Amino acid sequence: MDARHFDELAGRIEGVGQALLYLTAALEMQGVIDGPRLSQAWRSAQQPNVLPVLETARRTLHELAGTLDGARTARQSPAPL
């Protein structure tokens, strides 16, 4: 895989991740899903693993959970004056 293909793949994965977070946040704000519970489920979905690809998947789920939690905190914070 050359750099151009890698960049294309990375961009697509980033786009899917962002879409997942936008959809999740929207459903959480509408009360359809329990965001904190989903974040916790993402954090516990994969245990540390010796296989690099599974370790990357685990780290990605943790990052998604952290981003979702951070967005929730930002939404709940009062607007600065």
C-alpha cells in the first residue's frame, strides 16, 4: 500500500468515526440512547491484547468513548459570558 492509498483509507476511517460520533450524540440528545452507558460499553468491549490490530481497535474504542464524553461535557457546560 503506497502513501496515497494509506491516506485514502485513513480519511475514510476518520469520516466513518466522525459520522458515528455525530449520530451517537444526536441520539443521546434526543434521549434515544444512554450515552454514558454506551461509552462504558465501548471501553469494556475489548481487553488489552497482544495482537496489534486488536490493540489498535481497543484504543480506537477508548478514543471514541472519550470524544463522546467530552462532547457531552461541552454540551452541559454553561455558555461563557
